[in-house]
Amino acid sequence: MITERVDDIPLLVAKLEESNLSQHLNRYFPDHGNWTGLDGGKLAVVFLTYVLSLGDHRLNHVESWAGERLFTLRHSLNAANLTQKDFTDDRLGSLMERFSDESKWDKFEADHNKEMLDIYDLRPSKEVVRLDALIVQSFRDQGEHFKRGYSKQHRADLPQLKVMVATVDPLSMPLSSVIVSGNKADDNLYQDVVKKLEKSMPKKQQLFVGDAKLSSTGNRAYLQNKEQFYLTPLSETQCSKEQLSAYLGNKPDKLTAVFGEAKTNDKKAPLKAHAFEQQEDIYCEDLDITWTERRIIVYSPSYSNQLNKKLDERKEVVEQKLKTLLEPKQGKKKWKNKAELEVSVTQLLKKYKLQKFIDVEVKENLSLRPVQKYRDRPARVKEELSFSLEVQVNEEALAAHRLKLGWRVYATNAPVTYLSTKEAVICYRQEYRIEHKFNELLNKITSLMPVYLKKDHRIKALIRLLLLALKFVSVIEYQVRQELENTEQKIKGLYVGNPGRATAKPTSKMILEAFKNITLVIMPIQNQIFIKISELKPIQQQLLKFLKISPSAYLGLEQVSFSDSHLGET
């Protein structure tokens, strides 16, 4: 008797091939003359299936995994002659060599993106494209691409790659990426990824959303010149504290209120923000263009509370450190002069960013202490210098500063008819979507970290493949959620240990895990072969329906024919 774990393999292969992925890959990365067996496009599909099913990207594990699922893979790929040796790490390594060709990959990506956008009808009237960079670190020596740079993971000692990614809402589906060495600044990468994206999404007046590093005048001017829209918070370089104070000085009496979603029908929707607008004329000397920009000044109560709490904590720490600064203790530094102590106080206030709110005066105290005669030393009066600190909190400046906390300035060139004040605030508050996608890439679904490959160009190819895999993860999640939303229902049975719990927003991981433990059993008895696959549960049938995948992707396994050689190989 032979058994195979079918699990989510037919689902994943069906979804990957729905956009003719293997054909697109074969068109731009054809097999060379000595290549035999399963073609490169289908081999890539199997590798992506392995990654999404197991959350593992190690090339040398695919062969044994595929060898235990040959009948399932033959049926799903319609490849009757497929063998375990089609999945060796040498063949997969050869694929990585092919996919490291950046110019060919860009052409493939643009072509495949167009098909995906058409198949899944992802061309809404308002396309929101989110731009952000992620860091891929690795325990290795610095090389051509892995360089040390600013680390979001606080590991500046590790060399890294930087990947600028463009995703499209509402799926948060990665559409384009630029991979550079880790010491490159983000600011210069936004234009590169937009240029790439234009090949698959040439439409004008798309809304590009990014963090404060997108807000450089050059980036905003570039998008304005390309007839595209942008939405970004302004850095302090682009909008100074004095400019913010001027905006707040002209704040209207009535502000636009932005509410979140109510958790229950009985509960009022929570207030998330207040906002008002100003306009500024912007000039870019490099492109010699001028345009009018909307400045959206937004106040978030929760953000204000968070900043005020941190301010109070910093103030408390500094006041405590100032109290103990002059305490005489063993092993503690003794201050020799006033200037030295003043430098230390200034550094302390600067470190905690309180130099404008706390005034500290260092005072010298000279005292005379009589010293008795000892042996041949005469009695004398010794001068002793000590210091004291007079600390004064500038309450007026502190109160004025607190009034500014929680306010932030956003810039957009989109007209109000396209993006209202309220829509702009809500749109940027959904920036977490791209961060979630990065977490899926690095840690959860495709588990890029840690990186096992050694060659830099193969790692770049791997990152491209994993971002490609995340496109389909986004599609799976989006299709199921859309069906649930359209039918106004929730789905049960996806939470391990709590089958009665319902959700209208299942994650792709929950969806795929619902297909675990589907098993294929093959029993050769005398001159007959009996084949049986686990019966599909109602929730599995429902998910397949939502994903527009025929149950025959699974049930068809009972109809396949097997040769003696295939049975002997397994």
C-alpha cells in the first residue's frame, strides 16, 4: 500500500497555473538544449508550492518532499513522466541562475502582472500603490550586494540587502521590486520601482503611498511630472516645526473628524483623528516644475497620548539622573571643574531631547575646611570645591510643545474630488498592510529568514521568487474574503482548538492549513489498483468554491492511471 500527503498541493498548483505562470517563465527563461525532464516553468511552480505549503525555501529539501508526493504532483501538473530526480537541488540551483538575470525578470514580471491584473479584475478606478523598503540580513561577510547599513532590526553588524517593493491595494499584492545593496538610501529607490511598475500598470493618476522617505521634493516632483498622485507624511526637512506651528496658528474652528469602525452595533465608532487642510505652491529646480500641493494636517488622539507618555517618561528619567549626578559614590566620577559638569548635563538633556524644556544651572560652592597639624605638617585651612544643580522646568515651553504632539502633516497632489481629506487619512492609516506583507515574506509564510543560500545573485533570484509566491498568497486571501463579504457571511472551522469560532477575514495561512491531512491511498491488489483520496470536508469544498477551483483538482486523483514503473519508483 502506498500513501501520499496531498494536503494543499492541488489547490496551490491550480492557483499558480491560473495565470499561466509556467508558460510565462518558460517564455522568458527557456530551457537550454541539455535540459531534460520537467521543464523549468513547472519546476518553479513545484518549488513555489513547496515554499507555500511548508514555509521553507531550502532547495535541498525539495527532492525528498516531492518524492513522497509524486502521484499528486503528476496529476496536478499533468506531467505523467515526472520523477523525483526532476527536483534535485542542482536543477533548482540552475533555475536560480536563470532568474538572477534582472532584465529578463523585469520583462517577465511586467507581462505576468498584466495577466494577473486582468484575470482577477484588479484594475479599480482608484488604484492605491504602496511603496516601502524591507531589509534582508544574513550572517556572512560583506560582498558585492550584502553591505552594512542602517538596520531596522538593530543589527548594524550584519550585512544586508535592501528591497524596495510596490504593492497594490486591496490585496497588498507585490507587483514590482528593486533589489540593491544594503547601504543604499531609500530615497533614491522610489523612482526606480515606479519606473518598473509603469510597464505593467501604465495608467496615469494612480495614487502612490509611502512613508516620510518618499516625501523628498525630488520624489514628489517626479510623480507630479509623471501625472501620478502621491500621499506621504512630510519629514521635518520638508515641513519644519516652525511651519507646523504656522499651520496650527491658522487652524479652523471646525475640523474634519475621522472615525474608525465600531466593533459592535451598540458601540459608537471611535474617533481616530481630526484634520484640516492648507495649500502650498511647490517648486522643483531640477525638473523646473511648479505645482499646488494639498497639505493635510492631522491630529491623532491616540498618537498624542503615546507621545505625551513618552515625553513624561523621558522627563522623569532625566530628573532622576540629575538628582544622582552629584551623589558621592565609590567608583563614581568626581567632578573636577564646572565646565566638565556642564558638558555632561548638556549631553544628558540632548540625549533625551529635553534641552528646550529643562534649564539646569551648575553652581560652584567653595568651602573652607580646617585641617589639624599632623607630624611635620602644620595646621592649615583647605579649600574644597563642590557643585550643585539648580533645575528649572520651563513649563510654558513644555505646555506649548504638548499642544503640537499628535499632529502630523501629509502631502498630496491628488484633487479633493479624487481623494478627500477623510479618505487621505484613512488611506495612510492602512499603511500597515505592506508591513504585514513584509512580515509574511521574512518570517511567516515564505520564511526568507534565515537565508540559506550563499551566492548573492541566487539570493536575489530567491527573493524575486518569494515575492512572486506572495502574489498568489494575496490572491487566495483576497478571493475568500471577497466572497464572504459579498455573501455577508463568516466561515467557521479554521481556528485550531476552536472550530465554532467564525471569521470574515481568514488569513491565507488559515485557508491552506484547512487542507492539511488530505491523504491519497494506492493499494495494488493482484491485477487491480485501488485508489482512494480522503473525502473533502464541507469547509474544504466551500473554500475551493470561493477560490473558483474545481473539486476535481482533488477528486480527479482517483481517476489517474499508473504504470508498473511508476508504482515501483514510489
